[in-house]
Amino acid sequence: MKRIVTVALMIALMTGVVFAQGSSEKTTAAASTSKKTLRVAMECGYAPYNWTQTDASNGAVPIADSNDYAYGYDVMMAKLIAEKLGYQLQIVKLDWDSLVPAVQSGSVDCVIAGQSITSDRMQMVDFTTPYYYASIVCLTNSDSKYASAKGITDLSGGTCTSQLGTVWYDTCLPQIPKANVLPAQESAPAMLVALNSKRVDFICTDMPTAQAAIVAYPNMKILDFTGGSDDFKVSQEDINIGVSVSKKNPELTKAINGVLATLTVVDFNTMMDKAISVQPLSTN
């Protein structure tokens, strides 16, 4: 009888060990698959900040619900933030006007899309500290009568446009004397097409966008009035680019700020130079 009890006890102990091992393995597996996902929205069509490509070259990231991939400065930054914070990264492709509402609704966690940190946007969402500082410039065709402009006064009377919902269109173009400002374009590529087709004399954008544009359109010329007395009058918020986050998620804003605090302006510029060098237009 004593022997039977001893054998039964040993079987029970062995079974317990196996069960414990199985539970441990399941817990480990569950932990590896339950890693939090950082859902980041962007246009995926605004080089060099972000663009769409057909493969994973240069470290591009799959776009959610798509066979395509996203890359560019914003994706590089999103990858860095996700890695430092221990998240899996998911890129969500949205139209420009849908970005802020997506953050507000909670369908994405944040937007990394070359957004200026404006007071209007800050009423709707929170912003991190800047992850890039972008000076504002104009683009014109090399054979345009405005190609020799030294300041915004020299652009007087010109026909122009820019991208919808940007400080370029809302704040800068109205400062040009007697400018014939056409309706805003829905995207950065659309405003470049308008200039290339000579429907407008010039457009207003930021320096990285302009630098990327002249790779695809060598006939275009950048008009940079920075530092002169006849430049656009803008505030720091107009040239500071930040990550927008829901006001209901201050913890994420703080966490991203912690990552950005480890980077310098030199780091930002180095990453942007790389993005410009590998954008699809530069390899055509």
C-alpha cells in the first residue's frame, strides 16, 4: 500500500512538472506575440518625408492592408521610435486631411508625416518636440521670369499654389504682393505637376520637399530667401515638424519625446540626406 502511494505521488509530481513547463512555454510564446503595436499614419506620398514603393529595399516597412511598402524620413523616424520603445511598427496610409482626425478617433496612435506644429493643430492634438526643422522656400522653373527673384517682393503678381492645409498655402502665399493664388493642391506631387506643366509660375514648400523635387524635375530651381529681409514672415511653429498624438495619450507623447531627446539636429539632417538620396525619384 505504501509503495502504491509513493508511485502515485511520483506520477503526480512528474505530471505537475510537465504541466508547468508547458505553461511556461505557452506564456513565453504569448508574450512574444502580444508585443504592442505602434500604429503610425502618414500619406506615403510626400517624398522625402514618406513615399510608397513596391518592395522592402533600404528597410522599407509594409503598409497595412496593402501589398506596398513605405519608406522615407518619417518611416526612418518611426522605426527608430518603435524600436526604442519596444513596439512593433505598423504604417497606415491616409490622405493628408484624414491624419489629424485619425489620431483624434484613436484609429492610429500617432502621425509622423512632416506636420508643422501649428497652434491650430495643437487645439486638436498634442505634439512632441520637433523631429525636424524645415525652412520655407519657393520652387519655380529655370526659364521662368521669377527664376532670379531675390525676395518675395520679386514674386509680385505671379500665379502660384501650394498644398492644401499647409502653412505654405495658408500663411506664406498671402504675403506675396498681388499674387494670383490658385486653389490649393491636394498633395505635394500635385503641386509639383502644376509647376512643371506651367499652370503656375511658382509654388511654396519646404526645403526637403524642394530638394527632392529637383531630382525628378531638373528644370526647377529653388528660391531660398532665408536670412534676408524680404523673406516670408513665419513663426517657429511654421517650420518645426513634430509627431502628433492624441490628447488622451500623454504617456505616448512623453515616451516619444524621450527618444527624440537623444537625437541632435545633425542626426536629423543626416537622416534626411539619406532619405533624399534613396527616394524613388533619385534612382529613376
